[in-house]
Amino acid sequence: MEEDNAAGPSKKALKKAEAKAKKEALKAQRAAERVTTQVANVELEDDPAKDNYGTVTNPTFSADAEEVELRDLDESYDGKKVVIRAWLQNSRTQSAKMGFVELRKGGNWTIQGLVLATITGTGAESQLPAEGTPIISRRMVKFITAINPESFIAVEAQVKRPIEPVKSCRISTLELHITKAFVLAAAPPVLGMTMAASNQPVANFSDEEPKAEEEVKKEPEAEGGIPAASMLTHLDNIAMHKRAPVQQAIADIRIEVKRLFRSYLEERRFKEFEPPCLIGAASEGGANVFRLAYFGQEAFLAQSPQFYKQFEIAGGRERVFSIGPVFRAENSNTPRHMTEFTGLDLEMEIKHSYFEVIQVLEGVLLHILRGLRERCADEIEVVRSVYPSEDFLLPEPGKEVRLTFAEGQKLLREEGPEEFRNVRDDEDMSTAQEKALGAVVRAKYNTDFYVLDKFPETARPFYAKVDDAGTTVGDNIRVTNAFDFFLRGQEVLSGGQRINDPKELEERIRAKGVDPNSEGIKEYLTTFRQVGVPPHGGGGIGLDRVVAWFLALPSVHLAAFYPRTPKRLLP
Amino acid sequence: MEEDNAAGPSKKALKKAEAKAKKEALKAQRAAERVTTQVANVELEDDPAKDNYGTVTNPTFSADAEEVELRDLDESYDGKKVVIRAWLQNSRTQSAKMGFVELRKGGNWTIQGLVLATITGTGAESQLPAEGTPIISRRMVKFITAINPESFIAVEAQVKRPIEPVKSCRISTLELHITKAFVLAAAPPVLGMTMAASNQPVANFSDEEPKAEEEVKKEPEAEGGIPAASMLTHLDNIAMHKRAPVQQAIADIRIEVKRLFRSYLEERRFKEFEPPCLIGAASEGGANVFRLAYFGQEAFLAQSPQFYKQFEIAGGRERVFSIGPVFRAENSNTPRHMTEFTGLDLEMEIKHSYFEVIQVLEGVLLHILRGLRERCADEIEVVRSVYPSEDFLLPEPGKEVRLTFAEGQKLLREEGPEEFRNVRDDEDMSTAQEKALGAVVRAKYNTDFYVLDKFPETARPFYAKVDDAGTTVGDNIRVTNAFDFFLRGQEVLSGGQRINDPKELEERIRAKGVDPNSEGIKEYLTTFRQVGVPPHGGGGIGLDRVVAWFLALPSVHLAAFYPRTPKRLLP
């Protein structure tokens, strides 16, 4: 499984990479300084092309030039005059008369532009072109090719078909013959992280600053000789991190997961609601909860919307979902953990059986996974070009794999690695066991997605409904109507039927050693006593994990817009 | 304007109402106790109908009965056998043989059910009905009409047209002839707040507990003699609060606002993102920010996604929006304030002018306001039946009102109340001034929605871009490309063009007396220095306020799912 590579390259490789990156940066800086000096020496005042280029905030363009977004540029624009706003990604000088640039916009849309001087000769012998031809000087060519990469520029150009396709650009069958070019927002001469580095796999996810200035003896091992950067460098250069096509693609996939989740549920009459983040009691046990001073009392950050989803059901909302932040004050510095992440939660009335809940949750997850393959094929390819992964195996319709917890443990004992020969049916699984079982299930059932149901009550919170049939496992432990869902052997969803009878609920609260009169619990229990609450169940999906494990990313941090870890709150 | 009633009834009226509510509850309790005793005395064992009613968790129904949701019940079901799961809202006994119930589901769908004994005679003389006729005993009739209101029940029934329409129910042209009835989740005999009380206007929004046991001399002033309850009582009975049709309607309208916001922006290529709640610096000034201990450092709760929206633009996302919680540690106990609320935010690249931003924001808000009128006409009516309001006046397309701040102040001086004769063009407006100007604009332009642009820089944060033309107002104060939007004279949106040049930004940060090297600010500024950031602007809409002011609710707390106030964090 890809998971074995989750820790990334070795520390040694990392240090080499970081050192190489610094060396590259220094080299780039020197080159940039040379160019900047040259450009500064040009006297613009006597340049006949001086109105066609420069650094200005509000440039003017020809009245007959159409403003177009790169992604909208197609063959129908051949021969037309356009204005394009984009990032200058690369440039090179062919000769004193001619230069090339690569422009990027809309995440991953790139096109080649070229600029060719129309003023012939140099100095006193120079001649303006014929009336009607754009005036382009050698100085203008020099200016354009000297623009710092990642500057935001606007060009006026004629769209033409290139002699042969420009393989290095996504828009390969068109190019821009630039006639005006203005820098709207200049990047500095040296970037803290280049685009080439940003679009490499992150070298290391540690939150520790690497020891500076270590001697490097060999070249780093990164492919193609492009240095990789650590996650710290990525976050310190947040704009460059986000501009990389791989991060643009991950962000777009993340958006699509939310959209697929929402649309599937709305079609089934689920209604969105917003649970609070600030809550008055550490309702789910008190461990790993953030606390804050709140006008003379104490407040807590919600670890899940659990109680509030249930209040919605008690409040007659029938079927609800929420998409929002949840918080865990867990001091875990691993690629699997964050202190703030996004929960996709749902809760619904049950008519006959909690299988109705499994059905909806399985349905929505498969809708998401299948939907991604259909709608995000391009984005998945972009991600894979940086983070290679095996195809995500989806079960065929009607062949979804649902195992009981006991069946899962049995499989693990019988077909899993040696070390798991003695796993028990009445004890929760470790992450290592989950991954091992995922591998067994994949080999046996040809799927990276499956459900584990009927968890023992020892592994579940007090609100989990115990199996009506009185089934027990192991040391006479009852099982619950509660389940987890797995992607590539890693949990992405926990759910189950909840207790809706206040007497049963109070009994389970006491059995779990919780005081039914403690703050938060009391109000929770009271709600069930105040009105009749219908049978219900639901589940919570970790959005970041769905994105990360579906794409087999080495860290969940790559799936988040702004990963929060115990050591990192900025930017 | 409706705002004058925002404070609700007087304290005296409130106390009366609360006392009356208690009296009513006591009366109901006594009545309920009588009924419960009677039912308990019934010996079920010898009842031939005993399988057709009772309190069970998993009842069985006839194989030919179709499970239907109340909202789906239409004329096509006439004569058919159905199973309905719903709340019992009301019941009454017509005779020993006959009873009526009112069932509610799906927020506001109600229907009348009736149950008629088919066993003739009583005691030893009783006779079973003919073969094929449902067996319904007088004890069953008694059981059904004695079910505590707000219990969740399941009934099997034949759908029939009533002799005349049942005016008290939304489904008035059908009724249910009940043949089986099971209580799935029983409400207690006495509700902490009845449905009748819950669907009244909230009597008082104060967070202070009313002084208990005050003598009441007269009847409360609430209409129809139904006692109103305070917001405290509503929140203490969260399920009953939510079950009221008025709250169901408000929740549905709130959902629609989000949906309209999202769909309008997605059609215009805006991409959703998720800003963090946990941030490493009190970036926007440090006032009114919640602080918490975070693994040996200090963390803060985001007051807005401002910086993060801009990082997205710097990161090449072009046009972004976010929907999520923001936090203000403001000790304001008013119907206008909450400590946690939902922000609808957007940010976009600017091509030519920040009017592009106003255009999108005006467009999305008008899309929301017009969309609500079209899609939520029923819900708006439900809300108005409890909280009457004047029609929200929308500008005709093409006649949107945009005033500069100076024009607004001039209007206020010339056509506003006496007290505002001397308002200055270089000082921010107070809430009272805003409301007064809203009234003037409504009278003059026939709209409850308008834009105030070009705020003086004294009234705006450091990132607001100053007007290029160098326009000044009052005491030589420059104006900014920043604006507010108003609904019924109350601000719901703040926005503007942001500074994208790092030098200009640093200058403004210093001018505002902020240290450009302070934590959070430094990282913010660094991002603009690291790469070229295109011109951009955006705005933030308060979702709770849009809902509350559009509906002219007396408090923004009614628009929230779980209002958070300085004194209230539960439930």
C-alpha cells in the first residue's frame, strides 16, 4: 500500500533538498539582480514603444481587444486581439529581438507568449515599422523577458496558431503574439519557493525546523533534479504553495467532495443546519478539548456536532446535515492529525432499522467517490503526476462490503499479518490493525471501500444504541448498532444508531461512568425527557481524510486549506 | 419601522406572561395526571384490539399499508391504507366511541386523524365487528386520545375525504381514519413549553432570569390569550422551540439564503474555501477576540476570514467565497449581537475597477432577496403570522440605490431627524444614524436595500484601499473604495477594495498605528511581498442579520440555530 511511503523521504534527503533549494535561490537571486540592473539602465523616455509596456496599475488597451480568461481561449480566437491577465510563470530571451514567456491562470491553464521587436536596427539606425504595425522595441523585449516570475501581468496580444504545438503548455495549439505588456503587481526577484519546487512532493511533514546550514555532499534525490521543499517552507510561502497546480487540483477536488455530499443529501430531503463551535460544556468526555475564558465562565470548542444533530432531530427537522469545523486539542504531530478539521455530518430519523442510516451513508460516500472519478478526472491526474497512487478500487453496485466488527477481527486473525493473530472481538482496533485489515479486504473483495458494523460497546460512546438482539462478543460484551467506514484501510466515518429513550440513555451514561448531572450531559438528557424523540442515527465524515486517502496523499495536511497542527497556527 | 418594537413587550407584561405560562402548565399537568391514571387502569390483556395500539419500539403494520410522509399525502391517496409517523399535536375525545387527533410532521404539515370504536356495546355485551373490519375498542380510543402531546407516534389509517374541509389543518381535504396507533417515543405529561406558546412571539430577549414567583394581577397581553414565553424558556426547551412552525420556517429561509448565495457565486466561477477558526494572532486589532491556550502558545478565534480570503487571491484562486463561523468576544447583550455567527464572505480579482465587486455583491444580495420572495413565499407567510412585518421593498432592476457616504450624511442632515442635523462626512455612522438614514432612503427611493460607498478612511481598517482620485471629505480626510450595504436601515455587509501593493499596505498599517512587525500582521504583509498579488476586493455578509432584518424579526437570535450570547452557551 502507498501508506508505507507516508513518512516521506529520509531526514538526510530532506536536508540535502533544503540546502539545494537555498543554493538554487541564491543563484536565481544573482541572476535576477543582473537583469534588474540592466533594465534599470534602459532609458525609457526615448523609446518609441514606451506606452506599450511598463509597471502601471491601470493600463489602457486597444478598444478592439477582448478581455479573455485563459481557460476560455479556444480556436475561435485565432487571429483575434485579446487582453489576458495572468501570472508570468517563465520567460527566456531568444535574441535581442525576440523573447518567450509562459503565462498561467485559473489554476493550471498555461499558454506561450512571444514578443518580437518591430523596430529594426539599433540606436540611430533604428526604424519604426509600417503604419498599423504594433511598435515593439528591443527594450520592450528585454523588459518583458526580465519580469520576475510570479508577477501578475496584463498583456495585449494577437492569438495565433504556433508552427508546432507548444508541448510545455496546456493550451498548446494557440500562442500569444504580445503587443503590450504591463506589470500590475511585481513579484520580488527571488521567490521563497519557486513554482517548480512548489509543484514537487512535499519533502517532509515534520513541524520541527530543520537544522540550518548542514553541509551537503551529494545532489538531492528528488526527481528531475528539482529540489523539494518541506511543509514548513510551503506554509511559509503560502501563496506559492497554493499556486502550484497540485494544490489547485486538491482544492478543486475538496470543493467537489462537499458539493457531492450536499447534493446527494438535499435530493433526499436532508436539511442543512449549523451547529455551534462555542459550547458550554466539554460534553464528550472532556479529553482533548480546547477551553477558553468566556465572560467569567468557561467555554469549549466543539469536538463534534453530535449533540446538536440530535437536538435537530428532537426539534422535528427529520433529516439534517452540517458541514463545518470541529476541534481536537490533541498534541499529535502526525500526518494523520490536525487540531481543526472539517466534518461532514448527518443525522436522520429511522423508520424500521439503522440499516437505513448505513444505506444513506454508504450511498453518499459512493456518490462522492464515483463522482470524483467522473467530474475530477483532470484534477486527479494532476495530483497523481506529483503524488503517484494506485487506482482507488470501488465496489461494483450491489457488491458493497459490509462486515461485522467480529468478522473483521476474524479475517485479521486468519488472513492478516502474524502480529494480529490474537486480536479480540471485544476490543477496539488500532490504526495498524485497520490498515492491515484494509489490505486483507482489498485482496479478498477487490475494494478500497468497506463498512465495519456492530462495534462492541466498549469501543463506543454512551449514546451508541446497543443491538436489540442482545448479541455479545468476546468476554460477554454487547455489540452496538454502530459502524465505521474505511477508505484504503483508514477510517473516514463513524456512525450508528443513537439511543432515543431517556431512561436507556441515562442508564448507559451511568454505565460509562459519566455523571448524568454534569454540565452538558444534563442538558442533553433533559432534551430527551422533555419531548418524544423519534429513533434516529447518523454519522460523521472527516472531509480532509476523504480527500487525502482517496488521493493517497502522504499527509492529511495537504488536503486542508490551512492545516492547523499543534505547532503551527500561521498563516 | 418595525424596529421600534425590537425590544419586545414590557418587563411587566413578560412577568405576567411567564406566570400565566406556569399556571397553564400546572393545569395541564393535573389534567394529564388524571388521564394517565385512567389509561393505566385499563387492563389491556382482555382487549380484542390490544395488538392495534400501545407503546412499542418496533410496531408491525399491514402488508398493504404504504409508508408515506405527511407532505406527500395528496388526493391520489384517497381510499388507500397508509402508515404515517408523526408528532401528535393535539387530541380530543368526542365520545367514548370516538376521538380526534391532530398529527404534525415535516415542519408544518398537519392532518386530522379520527378513531372510531368498531366493537359495539361495552363489557360483556360487546360485539366484535364483521370479518375484515378493523378491530377498534373504546379502550383503544381512550388510549389514543390520552397520548401526551408532542409524543412521536406511528399510525395505520385509511385516507378519506372529510365531510367538510378541516380548517385547522394544512392538509384540510383529507383525513386519517386510524386503525392502529403506537407510541414510539412518549413525551412527558407536562411540556416545559407548549406548542401554542412556542409558536407565539418571544416575549423577551433578555438573558437575565426573570424574578421568580411575582404576583400576577391581570391576564397577559399576548393575543388570543396564549401565553408567550421568554427566549430563556425557548432555549431551555430547545426541541419545542425548534418544532414551532415559525422556527421551522425561519430555519428553512436561512438554508435558502445560503443556497442562493452559493449558487449565484458558483455560476460566476467563485470557488468555495474554508478559512481557519483557530489563528495564531489577533490579526484585526486584538479587541473583542477570544483567546485560548494552545500547546504552550496562545491561539485566537477568527473574527473574520479577511486575511485568508486575501491569501486565496494571492494563491491564484481568482474568485473565492466562504460560509462559516466567525467570533466576536463582545459583551453586548442586545438583540443585534451574538458571539458566534455565520459569515458569507467573498473575495475576487479586480480587472478595471472595484465597482466590479459592488456589482457582484449587489447582484448576490438582490438574488437572495428576490429568490426568497419566490421560493419561500409560504415560509415568509408563516413567519409573518407570528412576527408581522411590512413588505420588504426591493429596488426595480436598474434602479438600485448607491450613495456615497457623504451623500448619505447630507441626506441625513437635510431630511433626517433634528438630532442628526450636524453629522459629519468624515466620521463613522452610529446605528441610530443608519436606521434614520434607512427611513429617509425608503421614503425617497422606495427601497429597503441600498449601498453606501466611499467611506472615509477614519471609519475603515488599514487594508481598505484609498480612492485613487484623492477625494477628501470633512477635515481633509481621504475616502476609501469601501462600502456598506443596508437592509431596512441596518448594515448587513461591509466590503471594499483591498490594498494589494506591499509598500502601500505597510504605509497604511503604520498610519493606523499598527506595528507591521507584530505577529499576524508580519505574515500578512510578507505574503504580499513574496509574490505579485493582483488587485482585488470583496465583502462579508452577516447571514444571521440578512435573515433577521429581511423578516423584520425582533432579534437576530431567532435567526440562529443555536444563538450564542455572553450569558448563554447551552444548549
